[in-house]
Amino acid sequence: MNIRFDKLGVVIAAIAAYAAFVAPFATFRANRIVPGQARSILEALPTATGALLLVIIVVAALIALFKTPLVLRLVASVVALVALALLVGVAGTFLTPAGNTFARISPAFGFWILIFAFTLLLADVLTRLELSPWARVGVLVLAAAAVGLLLVSGSWNDLSILKEYFNRADSFWAEGSKHVTLALGSLFAAVVIGLPLGILCHRVEKLRAGVLNVLNIIQTIPSIALFGLLIAPLGWVAIHVPGAAALGIRGIGTAPAFVALFLYSLLPVVANTVVGLAGVPRAANDAARGMGMTDRQRLFGVEFPLAFPVILTGIRIVLVQNIGLATIAALIGGGGFGVFVFQGVGQTAMDLVLLGAVPTVALAFAAAIILDAVIEMTTTKRRAETA
Amino acid sequence: MKAWLPALLRLALVVLLVAFLTNPGWFEPLLKPLTENNAPVIYNQGSLLTLTVLHLRTVLLATVAATIVAVALAILVTRPAGAEFLPLSRSLVNIGQTFPPVAVLALAVPAVGFGEKPTLIALFLYGLLPIFENTLTGLTTLPANVVEAARGAGMTGWQRLLKVELPLSAPIILGGIRLSVVIGLATATIGSTVAAKTLGEVIIAGLLSNNLAFILQGGLIVAALAVLIYDGLSAIERYTARRMGSEAE
Amino acid sequence: MIEIEGITKRYDTTTVVDDVSMVIEPRTIAVIVGTSGSGKTTLLRMINRLVEPTAGIIKLDGADNRSVPGYELRRSIGYAIQGHGLFPHRTVAQNIATVPVLLGWDKDRINARVDELMTLYQLDPQAYGPRYPHELSGGQQQRVGVARALAAEPNVLLMDEPFGALDPIIRTKAQEDLLAIQKRFGTTIILVTHDMEEAVHMGDKIAVMDAGKLVQYARPAEPAISSRPWSAPAKGRSGCCRSDGCVTRWRTAPPRAKPSAATPASATHWPSYCGRAGRRYR
């Protein structure tokens, strides 16, 4: 038989070998802020379980190393990831001294790069499978369900990040919903204002350069500065405009963060609307006019549907960007997952940083996958129709 | 708009920026109304000029490193030997772009501690993506007959890369570097939340002491730098593109 | 002399070039014609090893073309393609100097050669040398493309639809220029085209490819070629025959084989588009 190495597999196997045998699997700390002590896989898990995990890693790495069928690689990466996810929870329980509530067990460098290695393998398989948009959303839902199941089952309860969570479960969900409201709300506002503005810029050439230049310059203002600069005008509005304070408009807090995110969101929405409308074939427009459509009918019947995928791409950019930027809102009292990130940085409690960062990354990632799938669906549908 | 107007505006911006950085005192009356209770008007815990230089140095270091690594990676995956990494690298870039800069910054702290290092790492990682993506676009959308002519003329793989493929992709690669620098300039300010010496320090000092003048001066210096650098790099980009007879966007 | 012996190219299961053998005499022009997908371009590209053959040998002046690395082989063979493929980031002079620079010629020699070729192609070296390709007209770009292919004084010049992107008038001029230059340098030229008229006009010998096979290889006046039911040419532009029997004009040498007794020249069947008597060849 002709045995050949898979180039990516060589990289994955090398990373996995280093992570499994050299790097620490878990960190043990006597309390949440002291420096930790490293634990290898065999130290962090009961002997039999540790050996089982090592066997799984070695087999999966070997499957990655050689040229093997895609299905086998898929199974190997999923089994390895599930085993790692389950057993890191076991390590948490195993390493925590009985009855000790101060000790913190967190996944260490080795665990993270093992996850990275097998995610790489999984990503490679999924890329090569060229999944349809629906299938990609399906995979995302499955992965989310699996993580949710693990969280509910309590098998990760002894890990430090969840201990941080249990200490502030209420505020976690409050900040989380604030984060989502900020990101989605500012996106919604940007679409409501940005779409007509983009259409206007498309129709009125004189406006175009000016509006886009102003929006471009807004983008160059660093986020923390823009957040800060809005404190004053909004504070003024809250005091002087009757009813504004009742609506929740205040100098600090959610309002300036919302306005800042809205301002950042305008450029991608407006610019993509302009680009999308400019890309509508002249022939389609002429035909529409020739058939006696009014400007309004032409806009909604021809131009807008044709420009839709491009506008959607702008919305994707905005959503992913906003989910990330909303973390900064915490600096001006605007809430969101950033609260945990900056608290964690302030207390040098990395588990707390993770509690804020991991959901943010997960949200942004999910938003990107879903919107990418939607964009692909609208464009392929179009192609199928014209073919 | 007259052709000289943008140039004049830019020149005025440069003069203003230099004047503010070297003699911030001149502008005190302008910013005075923004402060309350006789708070200091001009940032007083360090020189603005020094912070600006440090800010630019951080962005420059990170961008140079990101450019080298990203271009090298893009070259690797577009060679026959690395071709099988191409689809995966595209997916990874896509995934990578969903990581918020703050998260990258905060997650780098446990690995390297506070200060300039986590900022450099975050800027480097975040800068990689636009440059990699653009270099990839440049190298994979070369005009086929030009590459064919280069092979036909007897250029080796290296000669093709250095003499034809990279120079032809230069405008697009520069576009990636420009994006990466502008993102970097803004992200570097966040670096001050993990104690990096950048202009973010001024803004954060303003946020903490409720001093609007600080926030404004920090923010405007960064914005002015970004606008000027963006314009400068766009000009170089247009120059290289025009020489080849194609218009950059 | 170029000897092609049993050359075959297969991609997976499809055979693009199927067991082609032919000999191209030095200092002549061989034209390969065929429809798209007939394998003519692949055959050409195997001569300078832009494509490596699956089977067979190609010898250049007796030496196997695999005896040197591919890139060295290609530096010794001129190559001109449709749409010229000029390097947009280099000046006209730098474009023409490409292969001489690769070969490490000294500066004076390169400059002299570039000037010589540009003058030959009626492009003022002072005025056009420092320009970029996009600043030239289509015809000028094409001339620079051929000049670049000839820069290192190759014995052999491969051309793939070199005039394909030109409009009819400029194309005729380019063809005439090429014939003049071939005469001057004595270069062996292999030219690929789908235009039968061009083939008859340019070729000392014409090779007809169809579905990967070489179906004919003969002089234009030979019955095998002349009686072939050609796919109709795009436009009946230039005349190519004389009223007294449709004999193509021979440029480099008179035809060695006179029409045989069995098929007198007057009996050959040129396609109707050759009917405009003596339009160009008086």
C-alpha cells in the first residue's frame, strides 16, 4: 500500500504531540489570583482516563498525519474534540481538593493548543467537504447544542471559568443581554438610517463623496475616544431636552456606547448600499424604465433586490465589528461582556477575562457563519435564476 | 471640489498636528471650556510627543512583523507545494477576523504579562489578516497571460515571484497594509488598558478623571495620524497601480 | 531542426495530444492549425516544456529538450502569446530586455539589442523605451511582445495566436513584419493559429490538428492541404493566391516539391475565399 503524508497533518500531529506530551494540560492554583502550577495529562486525570485521552489523541493525530479518507478525519477530529471537552471537566473535578472552594483549575496552554490542532483538522475537513450554507448553519447549531449540553450537565462546573460564572451568574446574563442589545440595536439603527442614506448617495452624486468621506473619518477615531467624546453631548441632551432622561439617555452608560456603535456602523452600510446599487447592470435598469416602472418601483423591484447581497455583506461586517466593539462600552459604563474583560484585566484574574472574551468571540463567530450562509444563499439563488 | 483643496486641507492638518504635538500650550484656550473645576487642560502625565512616537513605534513594529509573516504565508499557500493549505487558510482568515481586538489583547496578557507586549501581539495578529487576505487576492488574480509570458521567458519560480508576481500584486498588498495600519492605530489605544505606553493613555486618563479635553486631544491626534497615514499609503498605492495602467479604487 | 517523436499528453483519462510526430526544418515557418481543443497549443507548449509530455521525445538540433532544466530551455526559445502578456510594471525597454537580463548579458549588449529590435519594429527607442505597456496602442504592444520573444536571439520562436487580439489591418501589418524579420534572422518559427488564412499565408508547412491527432502535415500547395475541406475562415481578408492556379508565394525558399503530375496546380481546390485574384501577390 502506498502510504503518503498529509502536509497539514504533519503540522497537526506535531502540534498535538507537543501539546500532549510537553505542554501542561491544566493549571492548578490555590486561589483565583496566585500563579498556577502546571499539570500534565497524566497528572490532571485519573490514570486510566489520562491514558485513554492520550490514546485518543495519538490515534487522531495519526489519522491526520497520513492521507486518509475525509470521513475518517471528520470522525477523528470530532472524537478528539469531544474527548478533550469532556475530560477537561473531569480534570477540574479530579484536581480540586475535596471541599476546597478557593482552588482554581483552569485549562492550560496544552489543552488550548490541542483544541486548536483538532479544530484545524475539523476546519480542514469542513472546508474540503464544501458544505452547503444550510449544512454549515447545521454544524454550528450542533456545536452550540453540544457545548450547551456540557454546560447544563455540570461536567465543567469545577473549572475556574465556570466558578467565576457562578459568582456572578445574574450579572453575566444582564451584561450579555446588554451586549447583544448594543450590537444588534446599533446595527438596526444603522440599517434604518444607512439604507436610505445610501440610496440618496446613489441618486445624488454631489452628496456621495462628502457623506462617505465624513463616515470614513469617523471610522478613524479610536473607539475609546469616540465613546468618551459622546459623553458630553449626551449629558447635555439628558439635562436640557425634556423627556430625554426618561428615555434612558445619559452622559455615561449605554447611550454614548450605542451612538458610537451606530456611527461606526454607518460607513459599511452606506458604502455597501452605494456599491451594490452602482453594480446593478445598466441593461436591467433600462429595461425597467422601458417597461414604464416609476423610480420607486424600479428601486424596490429591480435595484434593491439586485444589490441585496452586497448590502448584506455590509451588514455582516457591521454585526461582527459591533459584537467586538461593544466590549469597549464597559469602559464608559455601558455594560456588555467587556465588563468582565476589563474587571479581569484590572484584577489580573484571567478566568474573569475569559468569562467576558469567550462569549464575545463565540457570538461574533456564530454571527459570521450565519450571515455568510445567508449571503451565499441569496447569491446562489440569484445565479440559479439567471442560469 | 478643486484639485488643490484636498492637498491644502492635508497640509493644514499636518501643520496643526505638528504644532499641537510640539507646543500643546498654544491650544489651551481652545480646550479650556471642556474642563471643569480647573482640571489640567493638556495631558500632564507625560509628553504628548513622546506618547505619539511610542504609539507609532508600536504600530510600525507590529505592522512590519505582520507584513513579513502574512506575505510569506500567502506566498507559501499559492506555491504548488502549499496549494493544499489554500482553502483552509481562507477559512482560517475568515474565522480570525471574527476575533474582537479587545479579546485578543486581553487573552495575550496571561501569556506575556502587561505592557507593550500584549499590544504588539494583538496588533500583529489583527494586522495579519487584511494583509494575508489581500496578498492572497493579489497572487491568485494575476493576469494569466503575463504569468504565462514569465514562464515562457524562462524565469524560475523564484524569479517569477520576485520579478513579476509580487510587483504586480504590490498595489493590492499595499491596500492590505493600509487597512492593517489604520486598524492598528485605533487598536493601539486600547492597548493602554493593559498598560502599554500609547496615546490611549491620554484618553483613558480623560475617561477616569472625567476630563473631556484629554479624551478629545488623544482621540484627535490618533484620528489625524490615521487620516494622514491612510492618505499617504493610498497615494503610494495609486502611484504603483497607475504605473501599471490600472486604477486603484 | 525540431524533431517531435511520438509525443503524447494525457490529463487523467483525456488525451489532449495523441502520438504526434513531425519534423520542422531549420529557418522555416511551421504553422499548426486546428479548432480550439484540438491540442495545438498543448503541442506548442511541450516544445519549450511549459507542459511536460506524458510520452514521446522532442529534440532541438538533435538534443533532447529534457537535457537542461525547463527554465534554461525556455530562455533559449522565443515565446510570444496572444494578448502579448507584457509585464505591466516594467517599461517597454525592460520588457524587451527580460531574457537577456535572465541570461546575464552585460548592460551595453542588452541596450544595443533593445535599441536594434525597437528600431526594427519602428518604435523609437528614445520615445518608447521608457514608456509602460499600457501607454502603447494594441499594435505596438504586440510588436513589443514579439520583440521581447526575439531579444535573446533565439534560433526557435514559438508563437501562440500572436496576432489573435489585433484588428484586421494591424494584423496584416504584423504578419508582414514577422515574415520580414524571420527572413532577416533566419529564425525557425512554430506558429499556432485557428485562422486557416493566416496559416496559408505564413506557413512553409502547415500541420493540421484535430482531436489531439496530427491529421495533415504538408506544404500549403500540396493536395493534402489544399483539398482539405477547411472550416470556413472568419473573414475573407487578404488574398493568398494567384489567378493562375492558386500557388502561395514562397518567401524563404521556392517550394521544393512542385505540384505533382497527378494533381496539377491548376486542379487544386482552394477555398473560395482565395478567389480574389492577385489581390496582394502580384
